[in-house]
Amino acid sequence: MSTAESKQELNPWQSQGMLFEEAVGHLNLPAGLAKVLREPSKEIIVHIPVQMDSGELEVFTGYRVQHSIARGPGKGGIRYSPDVTLDEVRALASWMTWKCAVVNIPFGGAKGGVVCDPQKLSRGELERITRRYTAELLDYLGPERDVPAPDVNTDEQIMAWVMDTYSMHMRHTTTAVVTGKPLELGGSRGRHDATGRGCMIVCDEALKKFKMARDRTRVILQGFGNVGSQAARHLYQEEYRVIGIAEKAGGIYNPHGLDIVALMDYRKEHGTIVGFPNSEPVDPQELLLYDCEILLPAALENQITSRNADQLKCRILCEGANGPTTFAADKILEEKNVFVIPDILANAGGVTVSYFEWVQDRQGYFWTLNQVRERMDRILRFGFYDVITYAEQQNVRTRIAAYMLAIERVASAIRLRGIYA
Ligand code: NAD
């Protein structure tokens, strides 16, 4: 989206606010309680000095927003990107609150971000940024306080550095302070592909609802990172027809279906999906408008906007990314009768297995991959069923139903706890 276009759309925090207001409008909540739910409970900004490899001292800005801790410790990823803003982190933190409530896991919502470009940083610089950021947030993090996880441009290694830094200060190893860790350090089996696999589970539920067959379901994805590649792989292995992938560097298309396992190998070898044999190169923005049954955005916010929403041809939109659809676009999709599996449900597989990781770390007892998967599937299927049933009962679109369900659950926790004065 160009800067001029993005000005016409709301930013993610504003979009979240509009959806929140719309959902609250259907609920009978006291105005004061809605006020409490609307604002993040804590916003921390840090400016962290880091010694660069060149010997120069650089200062990076980092954020951690805790939107709500009413239902449990804050939970949410850390994002490294040159475009991170406080409003983006606020939106992502509030979505974590609603997401954890929709799938009914005992966490609140939080999110973090550091304004940096990991592509331009050495491993040593990344480690120093991560450790100093963690050290600055020491008073706010902890297994009972706020538990980070990976997000865009952060991975298992970065989570290991967060865990080690926190543990060094605590003087004992505290694996449960962060999730998405390597298996050797208290990570959970099935965490790496949980978000993508969760997308497949909710797509399966949507197919059941519409009596559609997997092998006749064409899928186009945007983004081939952690979420996109794992969603594509699981869908492919379950015999969906994945016909297109839109990446930052270019799109690829094959109407007969792409071999996703071979594509993952190709990307590993060539560093890009572009040029993959048996595919034609296509414009990544155009690809979102191709004919398909499922469109699965798994890249960034604000990708489906008032500019392109009307031209989408999918029957189902499964939001692997957080906030890929703007508020204006959401209304257009409703008019077009596109079935939306909203982000706070569709990508909840990741936080669900993060919850399992936290439980396993605290127990010091680890589950098999089958146990993780069975338990995650059950939670997501219940979540899907809850949202669909609620949408039908309340006669609202699925996204608003998911918000309403989540807001009610968080409001109920606040009511029961009372307001401490
Ligand atoms: P990632 O960094 O692994 O992957 C992002 C991918 O998107 C990259 O391949 C990048 O090249 C691509 N991309 C960026 N801009 C693009 C553009 N304009 N067009 C097409 N592709 C583009 O990040 P991720 O962890 O896969 O996260 C993706 C989304 O899913 C984010 O919105 C994130 O918040 C959300 N999410 C992630 C998790 C998780 O467990 N990682 C969980 C829930 C939600």
C-alpha cells in the first residue's frame, strides 16, 4: 500500500478501536468497563544503547505494551522491524487479549517491538539488542507477569537470548519467561508450525460448514515466512490445492497446484520462492485478486484495503496474519459475503501451543507431539464453533462475534476481580 493510500485507511490501532466500538455497541456493558477494556493497561518505551560491530554506539527504540492482564499474565510476541510503531504494538497487544479470550486460554494480551532492520544487523548486534531490551524490561516480564514469544523477524534463537538474560538476572533458569524457545531449552514440540497448522484446522472447519472438498479447494497465500510456509505445507499435505504464493520479492502461480515441500527446499537453497520450477511469476499484489476458494494472508497488517477488497474472488478469507484487513475493507467483505475467519481465531494456534509450552515448563514435564496437536486441535475447533454459533445467534459477522465473545470474557474477569482502589 502506498503512503497516500494508507492515509485513507485507519492504522491497525484505529482499526482495532473501530471494531472494539462496534462489538461493544452490541453488548450491554457499563460505559466505565468499556473504558477499562479499550486502553492498554501499561505502555513501556525504552531507548537502548547498543555497541555496533563498527565500534559506534547506536540507540534503538523498543516497546512493550501490556493491554490486559485481567485473565492471566500478558502474552504476545516481539517484533523486529524498521516500521514498528507504538500504535502498531498497541493494536497487536489488544489483539492478543482478544485472541487468548476467544480460545479461552488463561492469558492476557501484550506485544513488543524494536525499531530495527534485522537484515542489516550481524548476529552479535542482534544478540546485544535482544539482551539489552530484555534487561530494560526485567521488572515487567516473568512467567506470572508477561511472557513474550516470536513474531515477525524474531525466532527461537532470539527467545533463547531473552530466556538467558532474564535467568541470569534472576539467578536461576526460568524457562517459562518466554515461549517459542528451542526444544533443548524447554520449547514445546509442535510450537514451530502451530500457527500455520492452526490455520489449516480452521480452514477444515470452514470446509465442513460449506460442504467443500479439500482437493477442490484452491488456496492463495500471502507471505511465506513462519506462518505462511507452515500453513501452506499443512494445507498441501492435507490435499488442498495451493495455487499461489505472494512474497515481498514476487509471486508464483500454478493453477494445478504447487508442490509446497519442494518449494520450501527451493527457498532454502535459493533464498527466494521466485523462479520455482513449474510456476509462473506473477505480481504479488495482483495474485491476491486471483480466483480461489481460500485467501490466506500471512504477512503484515493492512494488506486487504478499500482499494482491493471489492476485487477479491475468494469464498473464504483465513487471516493468518494479525490485522491484514482494514476496517473499511472488512465492511466491503461483509457486503460481498466473503466468509471471514478472523485473525484472533485463525492464527490462535501459535499462542495455544505457547500456552502448552508455558504449562510444560512450569511442570517440568514434556508432552508428545501427538498430545500437543490433539489438544491444540480441540481448542481451535471449540473456538471456531463458539464464534460461528455466536455470530448466528447475534446475527453479526464472524469478526464482530469473535470480538464480542472475547470482550465479554475479559469483562467478566474484570467484574469478578473488581477494581482495586
Ligand atoms: P515472518 O517474518 O516469519 O514472515 C513474514 C513473511 O511475510 C516474510 O516471508 C516476508 O517476506 C513476507 N512479506 C512481508 N511483506 C510482504 C508483502 N508486502 N507482500 C508479501 N509478503 C510479504 O513472520 P511470521 O511469524 O510468519 O508472521 C506473519 C504474520 O503472522 C504477522 O502478522 C504476525 O503477527 C502473525 N502471527 C505470527 C505468529 C507466529 O507464531 N509467528 C502467530 C500469530 C500471528
